Amino acid sequence: MAQRWKNRPPGSNWGEFGPDDQRGRMNYVTREKVLQGAAEVKEGISFCLSLPLDYPGGSALNARRTPPRQFATLRDGKKNAGRQNFCFPLAEDNPDHTDVVCDDLVLLTLQYSTQWDSFAHIGSRFDADGDGKAEIVFYNGFRAGEHVKPAPENRAAPEPWAKYEGARADALGIQNLAEHGAQGRGVMVDLHAHFGRERRAVGYDDLMRVLEVDKVAIERGDMVCLYTGFADVILELNKNPDPKLLHSTCSGLDGRDDKLLAWISDSGLACLIADNYAVEIIPTSLFKPAPHAMMPLHEHCIFKNGIHLGELWHLSRLANWLREHQRSRFLLTAPPLRLPGAVGSPAAATATV
């Protein structure tokens, strides 16, 4: 297929993996990279890297994202009549059957807790057609309305969220990451060991010092994890998040630092993962002439270069073990849900050392 853009954004890699590519820098996670990850397994110890799906709790961190709601499924269309099947006998009228079954469903905000961002999560207003007019486009020139579709609003819907039912990413959905296989060599960068819980925007110079002191090497195709301590704070708050505290604690990358963004491109890393809210520290003030992105690292990674971001991961136990054993590399296995058309997903992440 011919490429769907005439101009590509400055600093982007659009087209480098083909005109229809939807995997971005995960293309660098080859069979060889998976073998490199497997070679890091020395002890057979596994670490769960995901928070419980009902954390952080409430909606203080993001008013648009709500905790999961769990229900029992129904039997014969009946409810509240002793027929809901959590739990129920398989044949209530036949005493010879002893089976009891539990069956439930969940209404889940896909990016509420430990998560992956797909490339349909962040787009931009950019003149991809070269006609002087900006249109809404996503990674590799996929278009809003054609490939990433909004929901037709239904004001008669019974639930507030249901009136927006029908949104779908026909391109760039999170299933592309699931189908490729989110497994390879993980590399830990322990920002917490250097900055503690200081609220700090970590730029290129800071990051290079950390990598040098800790003797961490990042190579093409590595899946890079940043431990800041943020998820530890969330767990300590016990599902009662304090927005003032959460927005003033722990480090993140400085998306305003052009040298840092250039390093992300040049390093060849496949994806960026952090235990904090957005990987980057979201700027609270204007810093460049308008128009510009409010989340410049998201724009650079997801929109321009096809680099998946992982957020709100639980990295402390793994980071502490690696530091104690003077290691930084491990096998990372982190599949998202294979949910076609979704713009994000919980990450069922495991590290093995």
C-alpha cells in the first residue's frame, strides 16, 4: 500500500518499517532479543510487575478513569432471585449434581492501573498531507475518523459511559502488541536509588549519569523500565489516593529535553516503561511557542516513533533484587489483552531473573 502521508513529523520514523507498519519499535524485538532475555534467567525467580487492578483507587489520579466494577453473570435472564451464578449449583433441581460454579464479568477502564499505551492512544494535529492544513493523524499517518474512530454519541444510553459506546481503533489497536509478543530483554534503570521520592524531571544529563554510575547499558530492542518509587506511594495510600501528594512526588523523564528525546530515538530501545503515572513529568506551564504538545515525550514516542509506553507498573521488588545482585537485565514477559480495537490494556507483566 502507498504511504498515507506526504510530510512526516520532524524526528519521526514513519515509513521505516513499511507504509502499513503498526508495530513500531517492537520490530526491534526479534527472535535474537527474546533469546537475549531468556539468557538472563539464572535463578528461576519471577516477579509480578503489575499492581492490583483496583489500584490506585478512586478517580483522584485521573477523573476519566474509574476502578473496575465486578458483577455476577445472570442465569436465564433472572437476577436477585437466587439465580445469579456467583455461586450457583449447575442443576438446582437435581440433587444428584454436586457442581457449583462461579462466573462473573467486569466493567474495566483499560488504562486505570498497570497498563500499556497503544499507538492509537496519542495522535496529533499535523500537516501530513502537505497542503498547509493540519489534520488529526496517528503513528505512520493513520487517520482519525478513518482508522481510529470516535464513538457516535447516544444520549439515550442508560449509563454515562454507554453513550460513547462504539469507539474503535481499526488500526494501531493494542492487539498488535499482543500478537507480536511483548517478551524480550528488560533493562532496569533505578532512578529511585539516585533521587529518592524527589519530584524531579530527569533530563538527558541526569539519565546519562545514572546509567554510568550503575553501569547500565541499553541496546537496540531492549525494553527499558524506570523505577521511581511512585507505585510504592500508591500502594501505601491503600486505595485512598491523595492527588496533591501524587502530583508532587517521585521522578519522571523530562519530555521538554530535546537531547533526551534524541537519545530515545538513537538508543533503539523498543519501549519505555515506568512505575509512575505517565513515564514523563507532565509539564504544568508553557515552554515553547504554540502549538506544541502538552505531553512531549508521549508525542515523541507514541505518535512520532512507534514506541509503546507502559505506566503504573510495580517495579520495586524487582529493582531492589537487581541492585542487590548487581544486575540490571532480566527476561520481561508482559502481554496486553488481545482486544482488537482497544487503545490501551492492562499489562500482565512478569520479570524472570
